[in-house]
Amino acid sequence: MDEIQQRREAFKATMKRLGLNPNRWATLAGVPEPTLRAFLNGRVHSMRGITEEKLARAVSLTVPELYGAQAISPPQSIGELPTAKIVGVVEAGAWREAVSLDEDLGNIRFVPHPAFRADQQFAMRISGESCNRVVQDGGTAIVVPYENVPGGLDALAMRPDPPLVVFERQRGGSFEYTIKALHRTDDGFELRPVSDNPRHQDVVTLNENGDTDSVRIAFVVVQVINSVF
């Protein structure tokens, strides 16, 4: 077995140890699944450095550890991972009671984002096609409350890719939760659609002080988990 094949088999062993499959790992890391599969199937000899870094970061490993280098802390199997509490549903046009972090709609095992404590990360189920370019119907968004994100809007706007946020729209005593991408404009910030459904193409302006219709960022999305089926 040559060195390239040894690295590939070591990578597969890491994936198996973590209890992941190519779809789940690519989703966690935000990399194209075909890129990962091309390496696993031997169609390419290696992956780009940035791809390796994303895959490693998604499971709290270093790049050498992906290929079998001894980890300081052994990677966890999927059964040993912490659980995120499901606290609400993202669904455009559905008006409900406000999401509460005390809500308990079940749990999902996940790989915590390394920038936040595991107990600061929660899960929201996705219903419908309001954000289907990034999270499919039936998928899950792992989110962090906006107040726990250092630097607020200015820090979010400095990210190379527009961050995904869960915004809360309030009308009277009812609330709607939808995922959109945060963009900085000359006049401030706006939330742009991440759906290919024509019914969900509205651009939303933040307005936390509206008397009858307020819009605020409730959560920042740090990970998406799409259903394999």
C-alpha cells in the first residue's frame, strides 16, 4: 500500500471512529460532498488545504489527526457526543409563541462549534423551504443565542461569507422564526433570502423598536445538519 492509499485509509478510519458518513461530515464542515467523496473513492489523490482544515475544524481535530496522527484528546464517537436541546421550529409564515431556551422538544447529538461552549448551543428544526439553499426541510440548525456572540453585528459583518441568522419577527403576541443571510449595506444591515422558492424572496430590514412589527436577530447559525434521506 503506497503512502497516498495509507492516508486515505487512515482518513476513512477516522470517519468511522467518529460515527460519520460523507454526507454528514461534509455538511458539518461546509464543504462540497462530491469533493470529499472524490478523495474517499480514489478519484483524486488529495484535498485542498482549506478543505482539510474545514473538515478538521468541524470535528475539533487537527489536519494531521484526520490522517491518524495521535490526538491529544481522542475523537469522540457519535454516541459520546453531547446533545443539543431542540428549542423551536424555523418555518416562514408560521406564527407561534416565542422560542424559549427552557423549551425541550427533544435532543440531537452534535459536534459542538469550538468557539462556543456546548451548553450555549441549541437546535432548531427546519420546516418548509424558506431556507432550502442551506438547510433542507426536515434538517436542523445548530444555533447560538445572539447575545452570546462576541462583537455583535459588527463582528458578524466582518466574516468572509454572510453569516446565517435566525431572525424573530413579532406581531402582537405572536412570533415567526426564519433563517436568512446577514448583509451590511450603506444604510445598516439587511437579511437576504437563502431559498430558491419564489414565495420566500423577501429582504428584511432589522427593526427592534417597531410598535406593531419588530424584527431582531434571535440566534446565529453555527452549523447545519441536513437529513441524509
